[in-house]
Amino acid sequence: MYSNGYIFRYAAILVIIAAALLSTAAMMLKPFQERNMAIEKMGGILASANVENIDKEVMIDQFNEFVTEALVVDQDGNVVESLTEGEKENGKAFNINMKEQLYRKTNGMDYELPIYKIDDKGKTIYIFPLYGTGLWGPIWGNIALSQDLNTVVGVTFDHKGETPGLGAEITTSPFEDQFIGKEIFDDNGQFTSIAVVKGGVAKLPEADRIHGVDAISGGTITSNGVNDMLKNVLESYVPYIEKQK
Amino acid sequence: MSEEKKEREPLFSPKNLKLIKDPLSINNPITVQVLGICSALAVTAKLKPAIVMAISVMVVLAVSNVVISLLRNGIPPRIRIIVQLVVIATMVILVDQVLKAFVYDVSKQLSVFVGLIITNCIIMGRLEAFAMGNKPWPAFLDGIGNALGYGIILIIVAFFREFLGSGTIFDVHVIPQGFYDFGYENNGLMILPPMALITVGVIIWVQRYRNRDLIEDH
């Protein structure tokens, strides 16, 4: 029979070996995993501006080729940093932690947010990264506005763990494509964001339909999360947008 | 199960080969023992995730079997299940990390199911039933055999679901456009989990039809 002391020692040593093994593996594989995540992020940015023929293998080169400028703007809309040449994936804009900056915003502190510009046949497309909360965890994405900084060219969304078939539908094209052509400012130039409307935009008065999309049935909390994310994040970019006009 | 074994048994003796062959047919983990059904439903909509899942299970099962078999004389019986779980969980996390580093897309697709290999009853079942009482080499073969038996069913099911449900094999279209022009449509039902269960059912049916010994007498 094994003594209690033996059992404790056995368990302790086993767990220490397992922990050492796992932390070594995690540290060694981290650069590869981070590269994959960076590539995914670049893919989202390019896809929101409807860049065609995106290829994962050469994503970093494509990203540097298509993105003409990577900016960092502060809460007053001033450009803090602008990168037009070189490796934008190592620049400040690409490595900003949206969660942290939006937390600072909520708490009334200074914050800085990234913007990307892509050239589309002589016209500039502005891409604004988004970050918010869904039902089970974070949701994020990118929204691309055309040169007028009002009309949506495209959006991409992604999520950590929304319910498959319900909230997770925000990443599918039927939902994302609804945003194309919508406007974030009303006729008087007031910021209105784009509402994700439960029950459908058809409920809204005719004039407001340009500022709304249909929510996802059964995915109300995720849909509301998208709604709040758009409002909260786009609002932070309004000072910058005002300065461009 | 082998007890008194002779010294210096050849590596692929008939008895050892049986460890690999049996799970492929008369002792298949899915169709005969009905284990690991959950993941068989979840990851078989396309061939690629099914194959990655099969390989992941094989790595986890073979290595865990060997580790447990090496430790078998030192493991205190009172905490043996916990020890088995620690070994399985460590392996699964390693596999998950490797997938995230090298096949990120597939890892996203498999998402929670890689983590759920920990709860795949085939693995724990083999550790408890075989590795705890056998030497490392037979344990290794047993692990490979059972994982192959599991994997082969996964791949058969995924083949039919992807072919009939999406008209593709490894994401390459194999059904000619002409068929669609004549009104052929992909069967969307095949993409949904219930059809995996029905496909597994058909495989069990065919297997029992061909091998009457498997039919239970009532």
C-alpha cells in the first residue's frame, strides 16, 4: 500500500513536471501564434475595405503594400503618429491595445486610437478598428469609411466565443454586407452611428433607415454589443473626422 | 489482455498486431464500443478538421498510453484517475498550442473540440483499461490502433458529409457544374450534426451486416 506521504509527493512532482513542460511549450510557440494573430488582424483590416485576393501567405507584404498610412490619433483628433513607409506591422498603430484605450476613455483619461488609410483608385478609404463586448466575451472588427468619412464601404467582425448559429452570425457576410452604403452622420452632420435594430430596420422611419441594419434573431445581446461597439468607438473618432472636413 | 508475456517478444508479433487491427474492425471505439461520439458529430462537416482531429487524438492517445504505461508501477491506485487526467490534459494543451502555432485556421475551426479531447472517453478508457496493465510498446500500439479506429470512422463520415453537403472534397469542388445546371443541389441537411449520427448509424449497420458476430442476441 502507498503511504499518504508518497501520494502527496507523487502528485506534487507530477504537477510540477506538467507545469514546466507546458510553460516551456507556450513560450516557445508564442512567436508563431502571435504571427498568426497579427496576420488575422491584417486580414480583417484589408477585408473591411473590400481588398480582393487577400492571401495569408504574403499577408504582411500585402498589408504594407495596401495600407498607405497607419495613424494614431488622440481623443481630440490630433494625429500623434503617422507611418507611411516601412513595416507598419511594427508601428504604434498596429500594436495599440484597443481594450486598454477604450477603458481609459470610459474612465475619462486620455486615449489614443489607430486608423488605417487605403488607397482605392485615387480615393482614400479610412479604416477604423472596433472593439466591444458581446454576450460571452469580446467582439471586435473594422469599419471602412469612404473618402467622405460618412459612407460605409465595408465592415468585418470577429468574436471570441459568441453562440454558434446565433451571435456568431455577426461574422457572416449576410450580416456584414448590410452595412455597405450606410451612413454614420445625419443630414445635419450630427454623429448618429449605425444602429443594429432588433426587429429590423423596416421598423424605423424612412429617413433613419440609412443609419440602421437588421439585428440577428436569437442573438440580441451580441447584436446590442455590436450596436454599442459601433457607437462607442466611432464616437471616439468623431473629433478626428471633424478635423478632416 | 496479455498477462504472462515471454521475454523478447518480436515487435510486431501477432498478438501486438491484433492491438492495431482489432480497433479498426471488430472492436472499433465508435461503432462497437460507442465512445467518442460527441466529437465525431462535431468535427465531421468537412474532411480537413476531421483529419486534424484524428491526428490530434492519435498523438494524445499514443503518448498518454506510453506515459501511463511507464508510470504504471508507481502510480498510487487511489489517485490513478487524477494522474491519468493530468497526463491527458498536458498532452491536449500541448497539441492545442501546436495547432494554434502552425495550423491557425483549423485550430479556430476546431475551437473547443481540441480542449474536449480531454473528455473523449476513448482516451481515458484506454488508459484505464490497457495502459495501466501493459508494457509501453503494446500500450503504444493499442493507442495507435484505437486512434486509427476512431479516425477512420471520422474520415468516412466527413467524406460523405462534405461530398453530399457541400459538393467538395478537401474544399475542392468535385461535382461538375453541369449537375447543378440540371437542378442538383447540395444537401444542406448533411452539414448539420444529426446527419453525422445517421451516417454513423449507417456505418454500424453495414458493419454488422457484414460481421454477424457483432450483433447482440436478445
